Amino acid sequence: RKSAPMPQDIMARKGGTPLVSLTAYTTPMAEMMDGICDFVLVGDSVGMVLHGLPSTVGVTMEMMIMHGQAVRRGLTTSMLVIDMPFGSYEESREQAFRNAARLMAETGAGAVKLEGGRGIEKTIQFLVSHGIPVMAHIGLTPQSVNTLGGYKVQGRGKEAKALMKDAKAVADAGAFAVVLEKVPAVMADKITAQIAIPTIGIGASANCDGQILVVDDMLGLFTAFKAKFVKRFAMLGDDAREAIQAYADEVQARSFPAPEHTFAEDVPEKTK
Ligand code: KIV
Ligand code: NA
């Protein structure tokens, strides 16, 4: 692929080859997934994964912009999507537009993602009609952890109808795709079948139109806890811990630095 996909290209993948996406927060990680992922999300999960916050509630616009800029520098052929942080869009359509426009202008993102279903329908409509592509996010919406009462599966039993309504609402409002987080697989399949925009699953179903995971989760770098829906495709955290211990041991044994890591006082050009 020569250039990054646009929201229309993502939409056109409905029912086709599954969309591949991951989160990224830094340039080197973005470079590794560039061209492999259809889109890369600068998720507000950055607050928990890289900043040690207890939830995504404390993530700021400034944090999103700084990480968005870093990720932007690492991408050439994947689309960049950026999360609107908690508190940056709920107040009014105008507040949402101002902050979405700032995120796009300062990071070069091609779209924003925000959390919510029917409650945020009008805001999605307003953003889209004013030039801002929106990815929706329903089911478990982590920014609402304090009112949801924890990170529970959403849309089970009596909640199923409400979840379907949320999916239809964000699709009708003009979102170009919707993340379904932590919902029963059968619900994810029903929603995927009944709405015209791609569903991006995380803790949803393999039949979604695409999948997303938090990159530090799937690489085994973030190990404070593991959600059931996370598959660790690598255990880089273990490698890192071992490397750090090996370094400490060698420093104390005075076996690091070895001669090849040190400089002679006076000599051959090439050893400089
Ligand atoms: O912030 C995030 O990482 C997300 C994805 C998990 C969808 O919103
Ligand atoms: Na998020």
C-alpha cells in the first residue's frame, strides 16, 4: 500500500478481510506496525500502560497530543486514530469539536475515537458534519469505570437491547467504525450483522470486521493484570526483567563493561 487508508477505505472493508489494528504510544512501536496495521490507535490506555495511572480517567489532552505526535512520526502507511480523553468531549458539541480539531491539527491524526452510544450521538453527528471522522466505542467504555462499577462484560441478558441501540445510534450518527469492547460474542456477531459500518472487536468476536489490542498487552510488556480477552503473542516483559537483572549482576561482578565496551587512551582511529 502506498498511502494510509482514509475512513472511507476502512468503511469499505465491512464484511471483507478483517481490519488489523493495535494501539501505539511511541515512535519506534509505531514504526514496527506501520503498514501491517490498517490503523494505529493512540489509545488513552496510554495513561495506564505507560504512565501508571489507575484508570484512563486522568488522561489529559496534553498527554494525548504528545503521544499522538510521537506515533505520527513513526507512520507512513497506516492510518492514525486518536482517542479523545475523558472530559474533552462530554460537555457540549462545541467543546468536542474544539478538542477533536486540536487533536487532529497537532498530531496529524486522520480520525478521533470517543466513547459512548446513544448519549453521544449528537456529538458524533456534529463532528462528522464538520469534517471530523469519528470512530465510536461502545460496550465496556473504560472512561466510565466509576459509574459502570468496574470493568464488567457489557450487553449481557437484559442489557442486550440497549447495546444494539447504541450500535445503531453511532452508525446512524455517521461514525465510520465502532469498537466493541468486552461484549458477549453472540452480541458482537449480531451487531456486526446488523450495522453497516465495520465493528472492531476487543473482547468481542472473531467475526467482527476487525480486531484491536493494546500493544503492551499483546507483547507481554504490561503485566500488572491481564484481561481475559488479551492474548500475549510474546512475553517481552520477561525478557526485559531478565536483561535488567543480568545487567545488575554484571555491574556488581565488574564484568560489565568488558574491554570491548571501553576506550583506549591513545590509538587507532577506528576504536574511537
Ligand atoms: O485506549 C485504548 O487502548 C482503546 C482500545 C483498547 C480500543 O480504546
Ligand atoms: Na481508549
